[in-house]
Amino acid sequence: MQRNASTLHPILLVHGLFGFDRIGPFELFHDIKQTLRSAGARVFIPHLSATHTNEARGDQLLAQIERVLEGTGADKVNLIGHSQGALAARYAAAIAPQIVASVTSVSGPNHGSELADFLRKALTPGQLPEQVADTVATLFADFLSLLSGDRHLPQNAIAALNALTTEGVSAFNEKYPQGLPKTWGGKGSDRVNGVRYYSWSGTLQGNLLDEGLNALDPLNGCSRAFARYFTIEAEQNDGMVGRFSSHLGKVIRSDYPLDHLDSISQTVGRVRKDIDPIDLYVQHAERLRKAGL
């Protein structure tokens, strides 16, 4: 059956930390973008700094929203942000709600990441380990920018890390609380200043042996290794973001059997039998269309 994802407003897929649009033939959102377009959606991938603060990336996003509006003649856009991309999307909607129809957080650290907290504590501010980590991460981000053609974008790895900690996101949330739940693990307002808010995310489930052939995916192995650094949401995380930390607006579901990178269909194994992450985006575009967005 032909799917209909022809939303009223264009969709922007916003990448998170160390993200990009394209490196050579490889596109971060390739399968998602192509499937949405095949179902009738207008889809764009904004170019944001691979590492920087939520506000800096949000300002970059706002500039590119304006370009999309100029190019398409639309008056608003639907923002779907993965990981830190959700925070950039939230910032854009808070600053300019008149040009944003909806914000959807996919595995977004809307209350911070316990993994970021661990890394921040492991790096003593101003000391050699932090400086080395900053240099290595910034060089890596610059390398990604060079390969993807985004050499003009600034990078700041330590600022990005600080922006993803529980403390950093808490400060961000005080300024931009739209769509946040009032209680831990709850749902937030699904409409604020005319902008609709949605979220979904996944969790690691069972053990590595339960993954079947997907256990051969090294990205899933990394996620499971990172999950050991979670304490508050020790059994409820995707390896990088806690389940309840991801909640924003109307929570579609926060326990899909997906690790953090599965949620953008970046898995080497690509052998998941119980869920199709790409279909989640098509379902959501259909949801947006039915809501007149």
C-alpha cells in the first residue's frame, strides 16, 4: 500500500553530535530521507556544527530554516531532531515559533545525558586530559566537516560536552522549557506557542545474546558498553540517553527496542526483526500530515 507522508510543511532532519549530511556517497539520514521522499514528503538536511553548544547549533538551524522557507515558499517547517539535534530544534522553536510547525525529539537528551556527566567528571577542567580530549574531538569534528564540505562551521567539543550534561541541559531548559514534562518520566504540553511537540526513543533490552545477528553490530556493542555508566536510568537507556530524559511533549513511545544509533537506522548489522526504525519516521510524517502539519 502506498504511504502518504506529504506533510503540509517541509521536514528538516536535524543531526546530533558528530553528525553530518553527507561524506562522499554516505549520507547519515539516507534511508530515512529517501523513504520519506518516496512517500511524498519534502525533506531537507541542515548543515550544523558537528560539535558546539545547543544555542550555536540552534542559530545555525534558524538560518537554514529561513533558506528552506525562501526556497519552497512554505511558511513553516517540521523539525525532527536526533540526539543533540533535538535541543537545536527546541531552541529554534522557542526563538522563532512563527516559522516552526512542530518539533520532534528522537532519542534527545532533553534532561541531559548520564554518559555526558561521566565524561565531564573524567575530564578535569583546565587540566591536560581535558585539553587532549578537546583537541582530539575538535580535530575529529574538523575532519568530518572537511569531508562533508562544512569547513566554514565552527567546532567546540568541550562546549558540546558541557551542553549535554545534566547540569548543562538543566540551564538550557530554564531558558527554553517548551514541551518539557513537569514530572520526571511524564509527558509535556504537546502544543506551546502554536508549535506541536513530540518525542520517541528506545532502550537496550535483554543482553547481547538476545540481539541475535545484531550482536555482530559493533555500534550496538558500543552502546551496551556506554550503558554501564548510567546509574539513574541504569536499565532504561539506549547507551547514550536515558529513556525518561528523552521525554518531550506528546511521548509516542520511549522504549522501542533500539539503541541510540538504531534510531536513525545507523546499524552495521541492519538485521532488526522486531522494529523498523525507518518506518517510525514515515508513521510520524503521516501523523504530522493528519494533524494538518
